[in-house]
Amino acid sequence: ALEQGFDAVEIDVKRSSDGHYYLFHDRESMQLLGVDIDLSEQRLDELQRYLMLHNGQPTAQRILSLDEFVNEFGADFIIYLDIKRHGENNLPLITSEIAAFIERHKLEQRAIVGGDFLFTTWFEFRFPELYTSVGGPGNFRARTYRWIPKRFRPDFMIARASEVTPGLVDWLQQSSLIDRWI
């Protein structure tokens, strides 16, 4: 992304059993690690023992902690933190830890936090000074956005390029959200 000149990156973030955040998208471990383990029960140091797989073959890469990623690339990008809760239901804990992480790394103007709808609205409620976004199917966002109480509304909404249609652009303009779509 850096070599290609991108301004922003999306990273998927999970919480390890010992309270560290790490970059990982999948709910299951087999495809990317080649082992069948319960990710939610693993400490970060246990997860980092495994080499990542690409097309079923081991690479030289291991799972990065969120700290490692931000220390290496935090100044280079706007970072969209897509929080993957996958069974972690302690919203007050997770939101507080992510907010503290953003503040500790001075990312208040460079981080956008998102995840599932419940997580995002709770985060927006607790930390309105930090940026949030919500995703999901385009029609769901467009139909339900107006029903979200203003206090819980995310700062941004996200979509894949293929979801951007003339109808969506019209709705964004009518809703004064055209500059809040990423």
C-alpha cells in the first residue's frame, strides 16, 4: 500500500486471550495458519509462533500485533480498524481498550474504528470524539441510517467500489453524507 501511494488501509483486528490486539480477519485459523485452534483462547505469543500461509504454503510472515503495525506504519496511513469481535461480547472492555490504544499512539486524527453494528454504535456512544464507520450491505446502510439516533450515528460509512451506484450517490447527496463515505 505504501509503495502504491495509498493514503489509507483497512486492517482487521482481533483480541487475544491475554488482551493484546492483532491483525487477523478470519473466524477460523486453518486457512491462514494451517492449524485448527480456537483463536479466542490463544495468547498473542502463541499465535505469533505460526507462520502465515498463502495459497496453502508457508510464508516468512507471522501474525502482527496492532502495536507492531502502528509502530511500523502508523504515521504513513489513515488506518481503518475493522474490529472482529467473533464471540468477544464485552463491549465496554473492547471499546475502552481500543480508544486507549488510539490515544496512546496519538491516532485520533488518523484512525477510523468500525466493526459490527452493535460494536460501532456502542463505540460512537462512548467515544464520540473518535472517528467511527459502519459497513454492511449497501441497501441496509441506506435504508437504516435515518433510523439510527444521531448520538449513535457513525462519522463515516464504507462501501466496496462495486456498491457505488448513481442511486447511492443521489442518496448520499440528499442526506448530506457525500463527504462521509469511504
